[in-house]
Amino acid sequence: MRRSQFTDNEILQLLGEASAGVPVLEICRTAGVTRRTFYRWRRRLGGLDVPAARQMKELATENLRLRGLVNNLFERLRASSENSAATSQTVRASQQPIRDKEREGGRAARIAAEKCGGAVTGRFASLRVNP
């Protein structure tokens, strides 16, 4: 996504001028933006002041950082479960015969549906049903 040439503080200044009574067309003409851009800014930052906009930006960066951490942990868990599954399958191979793959896939889908509280809709998906 393309970065704006205006900072959030500048945008808030323009929005403040509009709320003070300056016509939107005049603000757009002096700032060199379209009315569509101005109203998009108003929708995004309309009721915020400078500290609130700064806090919103900090929360967005923290959210991005936390999502990265969760993805990293998820990948670690998946890798460790694949490793443990591979070692447990070699141990089970000597103890039990391997089950039919179609039956295993159906069982996994039913377990996923139970955890989601929904019904099975396909091979890999489950549908959440709200009571």
C-alpha cells in the first residue's frame, strides 16, 4: 500500500479545520487532495485527537508484532508435533496395523467440527453453527 504524503498529525489538523467551519472544498484545494481522500481520512481518524491517533498507531504496530510471535509459536508447535507424530508412528507400526486413511480423515474432520461447535461441510472444513 502506498504511503501518504501527509502525517497523521497533518491530517488531524485538516480535519480540525473542517470541524471549525472551514469549507471542505477549500481545505482540499489548499492541501492538494481530493474530497474522496478527505472523507476517507475523516472516516479513519474522525473522532481522534493527536494522542489518540498516536496510541492507535502504537497499538497497530504492537498487534503486528504479536501476530508474528503467534505465527512463530504456531510453526514451532506444528514442527514439534510432526516430529513427535513421526516418532510415535514408528513405535505404533510395530504394535498396531495402520488404519484406513479415509477413515482417519473423516475422524479428523469430526473432531475439528466438535471443537468448532459446528457441522462438517467438507473434507477439510467445518462450519460454525450458532445456537
